[in-house]
Amino acid sequence: MGFFNYHTHTTYCDGKSTPEEIVLEAIRLGMDTIGFSGHAPCPGAEDYSVRDLEGYNECVERLKDKYSDKIRILRGIERDIFAYDDNHDYDYVIGAFHNLYVDGKFYATDRSPAIIQESINELCGGDAEAFAIRYMGFAKDIARVTGCDIIAHMDLVTKFNGDGENKLFDVRSEAYLAAVKEAVDENMKLCRLFEINAGAISRGWRKTPYPDPAILDIIHDAGGKITFGSDSHAKETLLLGFDQAEELAKKHGFGALTRLVI
């Protein structure tokens, strides 16, 4: 059984490679399945959302036909809980949450260390743990709002927290993990598949994938399943972190990474 990756971004949103470049690289690497998951148009994220949904959908469908004898291609979307309504049908949906929305204003979590610190200062008076707990308060609605098949980077709020350095807050604090457990339990009612995600690795912000090992334990104990997405924004990172993902999954009691049944 070959490699698969459901979380990729292309030049239709904020990626650096075209869909066909991604497909050709996936074939070269011996992958058996490649899924496209452009960012659904979303307020506060217009600069990295898909700018032409019709073109994106038509392109991926064309590639499905063109390379059907070489690789399985899936047309998905990464849908934020605040995404605009989208009447297209997809093979699968990745559910995500990027920016807190409070009193008519978005507070970014993953733009840069300086920007998230501004968000923490303005919304929570500099209390990063309180900000992370509020993040999880929104994240618990990912499955309900997006109707997703996979829940992405559950703890994206830790992107600039460092690997075990707790630059912003303690990821093992009792209050934070209680909020995480509530979010996991709520999402599990509708979606049991969570993603081990290497997106921060490719950007140089982390050396380990999301989510934190403590969260993997929470997901496992709740009966959740794990899949993997490199969150690739260029063809060069299609298989980034695969070894780490498989090692983490096994270490935390998951028998294997789960494939979508479509």
C-alpha cells in the first residue's frame, strides 16, 4: 500500500505549485492517492483562500481523468468554521479553525509570532493560556459547522509555542487540557478522524507535527482515529514528516493511519 496525502495547497490558494505539478510529483514518489484541499474562501483569510473555486474544481476534475491510470486524485476543501457558504460538492472536507472572531473582529493565530502576540494582548490582556482556551472554545465546533471528514491541526494555536519550549503558554496546563478534551469530545460526536499535521515543520516553526502528544492521548482515549496530512504548500513537501506521523500514531496507541473511504 503506497503513501497518501489529503492535505495539500496549490497556486489556487497560497501554495507554490500548480495542481498538475503536485500530481506529477506524487506519481514520481510512488504515492497511490493525492487529495487537494484548497482553503475555502473565508472572511479574514481572503489573501490565502481559493480565489477561483470554479477553476479549482474544474482543474482537479480534469486531472482526475488525465491521470486516472496512474494515481487516485481526490477533490477536497479545507473549510474554516467562519468560511463563506459554498455550494460545491467535494470528495471530502477538512475542517479547521484559524482565527478567533470576537465582537466583529478577527484575531489571528497562525500569521506570525508578533501578530498572535498582538491578538493575545488585545483579546486576553496578554494571557496566552486564556487565549488558547478561547481558541479551543471555538475549535469544539469544527465538525458541527464544517461537516468535515477530517479535523485538521487541532492545536494550531501552538504554532509559535516552540517544541516543548512553551514560549507562549504551558501546553500541559490542567485548564488548557480540559478545554482540549471538551473540544475533542464535542467534535467526536460527528467526526472521529483527526489529523497529524506537519504544516508548521515545513515553515520552520516546529520540528514536530501537530497535535501535541498529550492531545494525541486524549484523542486515543476518546476513541478517535488518526490520519496524516503534510499540509503541503509545495510539491517538495508532499511527504514531509510521514515517518514522524507514523511513529507518533503507533507510540500513542493508534494501530495505523486511517484512510478515507470514498
